Amino acid sequence: MPIPEDLVQVGYVAGAYGINGWVRIRPHSADADALLHAKTWWLDKPEVRDVDMLQARMHSGDVVAQLVGVVGRDAAEALKGATVQIPRSRFPALSDNEFYWLDLIGLAVENLQAEQLGRVVGLMDNGAHPILRVALPAVEDADKASPELLIPFVDQFVKTVDQAAKKITVDWGLDY
């Protein structure tokens, strides 16, 4: 099977689970729906390859799964450290006004005054809500690191997300 071009790393194998060949996956997201619903995963150990998932479930914040061809604890332990990837096209559909963080990275950010604030370079979770990491336009001095805005991803500040236009509108000033 050819390697899909839209693979997204969603976690890594943290080790074996039990003695029957199950693996413990540490997901990169608290919501591991993509891992739980995708029937085929891509592992990068020993090389990138597809593996069919027989069953998976949440267990203590991790995902434990039984994979085709992984028999016994030793085989599961041999996968420790492997990244787990899933094609973006296989992610579960979202409700309106829900977004995968991956889809927000790279979007332009402007405020209500139509001032360009920069581009989303990442998100982080502070426990209460996600925070947009917005890189300001490059500074002319190449030796200086580009400053970054941290904007809470809550309705009070994020007014619209237009994925088609690749733009997020926020109630946020340049001087914050």
C-alpha cells in the first residue's frame, strides 16, 4: 500500500500492554478519536508501514490496542518509540465551530481593525482552554527571534475562523 501524503502523527508507542501483544499508545491529544476510529495506522518502526488495528480503547489516558501481526509482549515491546500516524482524511468529522489544531496552523490572524497580526504557528493547552501561538511578521534584523502573540482560543477573543479564506479574526490589539 502506498504511503498516504496526508499522514499526521497522532501519538507514539509507549510500550507493551499485558502479555498478549497489545501496545500502549500515548496520544498527542486528550481526545483520541482519530486513533480509536481509524482501522489502519502507520508506524515508523522499523520503517514506515501500515498496520491494521483490530481493537482499541482508552485506558488511563492512553490508548491500548491490538494490532494485526503483533503477537506476544516481546513483539509489542519492539515497537516502543514508534510514531503512530493516521491520514488526515480519516479523522472523524467535526461539528460546526470545532477544529482540529492541525487545520489552524498556518492561518493568517487579523484583528477587528483589519490589522495583520501574523500566522498561527502552533497551539498549546493550558488546561482551561487552548492558546493560539501567533508569530508576528518577521523582524528586519535576522539575528532577532520573531516575537509571538499568545491569544486564548475562546469566543471572547476569537471571533471567526474561516478555513476557506485561511483567516482567523480576533478581538486582540497589536499592543497586547
